Amino acid sequence: TDSSTGNPKRWLWDFGDGSTSTEQNPVHTYTLEGTYTVTLTVDNAATESKVKRENYISTRPPETIIVPDDHSLIQEAVDAARPGSLIRVRYGYYPEKVTIDKKLTLIGESNQDGQKPIIDAQFTGTPVNIIADGVLMDNFTLTGAWSSTSIRPAIAVRGSYAHVRNSWIFENYAAI
């Protein structure tokens, strides 16, 4: 984001991947994994200024994380995941609350009897909070939000375009 002073009239961004922009605050998507140097050149009627940030942007592809193989808890996997990653959760009991704060896909893997992984908030709050856009959550059992003194849903969605499907919700005050 440009924070130039001196009333610049022109901007030239060099994103280090062969792409440039003359917008003041452009949005750029890197298509290849790598580390990039970003340069901003601004000028006005009197002078030109240049700021170069070496190795400023680093991109890595999404990853697949398996719970409990890679992380014992779902929240640990969410915290470690890069945006766009896939988290596969094997059947099991997970006594925790999960907050999803980046675009992720969480897929629960059923056991041979069709039982889904269980996320149990143990009556301490909402089992799943989705605060990021573009989250997909599929094939879970959500429980433990019930309270006699407050209204707690099994899932609280604050992000846009969240998809929750094929999940069982029980022993909660409300569903979503």
C-alpha cells in the first residue's frame, strides 16, 4: 500500500515477477511460488522517489494437513495452515473449540460405521467459529454448545461464502 508524501502524481509498482502497475494501491496475485522484491517509484512535478523492498513477498502453495497425524488438535492444524489449504480430520473425538480465521477446507473422514469426527466444545462455548471468507467444512459432528444461561450455536459464521455441509449437530442450543 502506498503511503507516499508530497502529493505524487504517478506511481509505478514493480512486483518482481515481471508484472507492473501504475495504480496507487494495486492488488496483485503471484502465480508462481517464490520470493519477490517489490519496488515502488513515485513522482510529482518536482522529484522522483523510489522504495525497494528486497525479498518482501514470499509465496507458497496450499498444503494438506492430516489431523491427528500432523497435529493432535484441529485448532493447531488451522493455526499452522496456509490460506487455501486442505485439512483432513480423521474420525475421532476432539474436545476443543475451533476458530477458522483463513480460507480453508476442512474435511472430516468417517470411520467404517459412518460416524463423523466429533468436535465437542464441552459446554464452554461455540464448537466452531468461522470468521474467514470462503471456508468449506464437510462431514463433522458438532456438540457441546448447550447452556442453560446463554444462547450458543454449534457454528457461528461471520465470514462470507462459508459452506457447512453433511454435518450432524446435537446437544447445542442452536444450529447456526
